Amino acid sequence: MYMAISKQKKQEIVKDLSDKFKRAKSVFFAKYFGVSANDVNDLRRKFKAAGSEYAIAKKTLLARAAEEGKVEGLDVRGLEGEIAAVFSYEDEVVPAKILDEFQKTHESVQMVGGILGSQFLSAVQAQAMAKLPGKQQLLGQLVGTIKAPVSGFANVLAGNLRGLVRVLKAIGENK
């Protein structure tokens, strides 16, 4: 059963979506046809826990909200199927990872594009984002990279000190 949405309600939806486009660090779009309400609710919870938000709206409303949100190069109407948008406010990559994981068990769901900063991403580029390490993992790698030379230097100094202690001990035993 199809219910018409009033003009005022459409304006509220566009305003809300426009605000989300402005605040989001990244946005991913997915076809979601054939997914049960329980699965969608589980997916929403996963996104919320990751600092993201899952929204379903008509393509015309998404397109209007993107225009008002100053998103350039996005052709929502050109994306095929019923479209859901995932707005990420914290980590730019995590929503793509969650969608990619969800796609594995729900074949009807497909990532069809995205936005990173102000750059539109094709479906292939959005899928590639899912393969990137998350922000926390990248920070961990950075810390490890910075720490490695310091650890090496400390080991070299400790080795020299150990050598000095052995020499002094040998001298002490000989006397």
C-alpha cells in the first residue's frame, strides 16, 4: 500500500537529509531491495554503534537534499534500485566495511556509490573503501612506525650498557 507524503513532510525530510549531508565525513549508497525489517534494524544498530546513520528516502528527496547540502557531482536518480544512504560522522571507512560485511549474507544489498569529502565515489571505489583499514588500525600502525626507531635506539643503548657491565664484571673478577 502506497501512502502519499505531504509537501510539508517532504520539506522536513529534505531539511533533515541536507543537514546530514553537511555533517557527514562520508556517505555511502546501497540498494536494499528484499531485506527484512529485522535485518534493517540490526544494520541500523551496527551503524549507530559506529557513529553512522542509515536513512531510506525517495531518490528525488535525496537528490534535493544533496543539492541543498552543497554536494556536487552526485546523481542519485542515476543510481539503480531503491537506495539507502549511510551517513558517517566519525570514521569515513567503517560504514563501507559494515555494508560490505552485510552484503556477504544479503545478496540483494549492493553498494552503488558514495561520497568522501566532496568527491563522488563509483560503486567500485566505494567497495575499495571497504578494504581499507579503519581509522583506529591506521593510528595503531602510525604509532608502531614512530615507535620502531625509538625502540631500536633503546636496544642499541642497552646493548652497549650490557657490554660495559660485562667488561667491568670481568675486570672485577680478575682482580
